[in-house]
Amino acid sequence: MKRKATLLPSGNYRIQVTIGKKENGTRETKSFTAKSEAEVLRLADEYVKFGGHIDPSRITVRDAFDIYIEAKSNLIAPSTLYGYQSAAKNRLKSIHNVFITDLKLLDIQRAINLEAERGIGYKSIKLAYDLLRSSALLLEVELPPLKKLRLPPKPIKTEDLPDLDKVLNVIIGSSVELPCLLAIWCGGMRISEVRGLQFGDIFEDDNGRYIKVRRAKVCINGHDVVEQRNKTLQSTRDIPIPDYIYNLIQQVPHTSSEDFIVNENYGAIKRRYDRLLKKNNLKMRFHDLRAQFATTMNGLGIEKEVLEKLGGWSNSKILDSVYIRTSKQKVRESLKVFDSYMYGVINGDAEKAS
């Protein structure tokens, strides 16, 4: 939740910021008062952002988390804020009461080991440590870089994506056709981007019809929150709309340009999608539709630069390592040439081997 100020009987606003702990273990706070809520929030933000008079040697890991989150709460997207709050509350708990200046490499590694023993994966632990390191830096405390720590291995994706034609045959005409096609045909949109589209985002120019990706609708604690920004700068993009999808959109009832094109909560879409694929013996998450878009486009020889722009990927490293998949069938077909060479050598057929 974002920090809120208290309205005093005098008409002024007051807010308190945690700056550490007293010798008796109780929290030590600093109060700010101003005539407007915006002004008092600005004073508190600047105090925390620029260090104020906070003594890092009196700040625990948990306090450092809170100070950092308070400093960023009015600057980051609600989904990012929720992720920070969740990580601060649930991760690296074995060092929460350690003063930030007393942290040693071994303390951090032990905390990571305990998380791994609980089954927490690489991504969650990395997020928690990145948050810890950023929190410490705000207090001018330098913690070891991630490369000096040992994290659980990244999960290896071994399952092939289903063939696109099989997926399309199941999706076309279903109750999730529109959100799925937006994800798999229109720039590999994320589900939050699909749900954030409004009818007013469609526009035309001399080159054709497009849809603007300008916001995201995310589910936080079971409630929809509209973020008036995208996940990354590159995610803000204009994507050409095929006539087929445009016609589907026009069939959706609406009364305003600000109405959402896919006006359903995430859980309802996911449940119907999961049931549909399970019924047809297909295994693929909704987010894998984005990978299917990238994999198919890459297989068709589309230039990486175009693919990155359409999908809003910040760099080709993420695109190549996470989203573009190489199927087992493609590997086997590629190996046939090498197999032929090897058999030629084994059978003494030098001409065939060469």
C-alpha cells in the first residue's frame, strides 16, 4: 500500500517515517507536518530518498526494506510495489533482525540456503536479494554483488510448446478466442496488456490499423488494478491489428472509448483457458502464448529487430533465452545431416562422409 498522511484537527497533514530502532527495541520514527498531503509526502520521500539523518548501524534488514519501499512507493507501479512488499515480508527472514551494517557474506548465503531448502526458486530469491542490496545502497551500505552468492539453479524448460496449428484449432471459436489471439497474434501481448486494452486504443493511419499498448490491468490480492504504464519502456508500443481480430473486437458491446476490450478478471480467463487446453490434451500456460508468438515468428525468418519491437522485449538476450524455443523435432531434423556423416564414417563410406 502507498504511504498515507494523517489529517490533523488543525487542518495540517502529518506523516511518520521509520528511521531505526531505539535501545529498548521499539521503532524510532521521524514526523513531518505540512499544509497539504502532497507536500508532507514530498518531505518524507526526500528525507528517506536522500538518507536524512538515518544511522545505518541502527537499521535492521527489515527496517531497511521498509525504508526503501517507503521511498519508492509513490514512484513505482502497484504490481512492483506489491512484489517488493511480499518479498520484504516473506523472504530472507533469518536475517531480518540483523543490522544492515553487520551483514556478512556468510549470513546472506545462509539465508539464501534456508530459502532454497523451503523450495523457493531462483527468481524469487534473486528478487529478494536485489531488493536487499538496493535497500542497503539507499543507506549508503554496499553489500556483495549477486555473483559472489550461490543461488538455486534456474529452472530448465524441457517441454516443447504444442504445435501452433493445434493450439489455434482449439482456441478459434472458443470463449477465450479474443484474449488468446491478442496474445499470440498481436505482438505477443502479456495477459495484463490484453486486459488493459481499451476501445479508444485502436487507431488508423496511412499504413493501416493499429492498437496502442499503453497500460496494464493486473490482479493484486484478488483485485484488479489499472497501471497507467507498461512493464518496460519498450513495452509501450503500437501493434498492427489483423482484420480478423479487429472484427472480433467490434463484436464486443461497449458504450465508451474507455471501456476495456477484454473486461474480465484474470482468474476467469485463466480458468476457462486451462479447462479448454486440458480438455484437448494440450499443456501450455497462457503466458506461453507469448513464447509461441516469438518462436513462430523466429521460425518464419522474421528479423529479430522487428520481433523485439512488436513484442516489447528490451533486448534480444531475453528474447532468445526465455521466449524463443527450439523443439525436439527441429533438433532431430537438424541432426539428420550429422547422423548421415557419422554413419558414412562408421561404414567406411568416405565419399558419403565428406
